[in-house]
Amino acid sequence: AHADANLAEDEGQWSRVAGAGREWMLQTHSRPVVRDRFLRVLDEIVEAAPLESNVMKRDWDQRARLDAMHYIASDRADWDEEEFSASGEASTEAHVVSDLERICGGREPGSMRMLEIGCGIGRMTRPLAGVFGEVHGVDVSGEMIERGEGMMKDLPNVFLYETDGSDLVPFSDEFFDFAFSFIVFQHIPRKETIVSNFREVHRTLKPGCLFKFQVQGQPI
């Protein structure tokens, strides 16, 4: 818990510096003399701050090594693989299978290619692969993707990709028939990164198709 608190603190600090940049920093250095001196080093500080994608990668790689199942579904700290998989099946049933009529729009789900943003090690990826023709999962953590590939190696219709957490570069325009994300966006520290994901889904989703996602519901 202590290690995770430090990671969260790092995220907040770097987000303020790299995201808000000069304006945020100068609010506390408003006197002209101080401002002039501070400006000489401020750009170096901002440039030296790690990119948010690097911070997210570092943090989620560390969480994957510590306890991937807990950090993916944090309502429990003592998951075993069978129970973890069952929770993914329950989430898929509740949020996807129960809504197939709207998601598919008259198409057969087995003919559809779907995107899962924040696939982790595949908690929902495996049951989704039993519903759709292809499941393409993306995650900012290479550690999560590596573990997921090992767990999904028996599924030829599952494809996993490490991304920077803000774009969908591996995919061409209008590539997907459905996009989905669950308990992911609340972990992203900056609103701009979430909006970037929305733009990329709009680019890669076929016209008229559905993007179903969950957010925390708190002001950002």
C-alpha cells in the first residue's frame, strides 16, 4: 500500500508539472524578479519531467509485478486465478452479453472485430473472445501484455498490443465494429489523455458502431 501511495503521489506531481506546465508553476512565483529567474530554469524542469505515458507504464508495470489481479480488480486483495477468471465472466455477462442486441445492431457477434481498452492480463478478454470473432486488447503496460499473451495463447482470435495509453496507432481508420472499456479510465491521471482515447476510438470505429465505456463519475 505504501509503494502504491508513492506511485500515486508521483503521478500527481508529474501531471501538474508536465501537464499544467509554465502557467501552474508561475502562479506561485508571481513577483517579477522571481518570475524572471524562475523562467530560466522552468522549461528545463518541464522538459525533464517524464512523459505521462512513461509514468503510467512504469507504475502499471510495477503493479503487474506486485499483484496484477488485485490492481486490475482492486475490490479484493486475495484473488486466485479461478475466481479472477470468474469475475471477468460475470463482468462480461453483465456489461456486454446482456446488451448484445444494441452492440451488434443485427450483426452476428462472431463476425465482429472488437477493441478492448485496458485489457490488463485478460480478465475480460477471454470471455469476450468467446462472443466476438476477433478481440484486440490494448494496455499501457508491457508487463500486463506479456502475462496476458501467456494466458491467452490458446485463443487464436485474441490479439494484444502495448500502447502509450493515449493513442491506437496499431489500427487503421474504421477498423472495429465495437469498442469497450471497463474500470480503466479512472486510473488515467489526466483528462486530456482520456479525451485522446475517445478521439482515437472515433477514428478506428466503423460509422454507426458502439463504444461502451465506464468512468468513475467524479469531477476531473
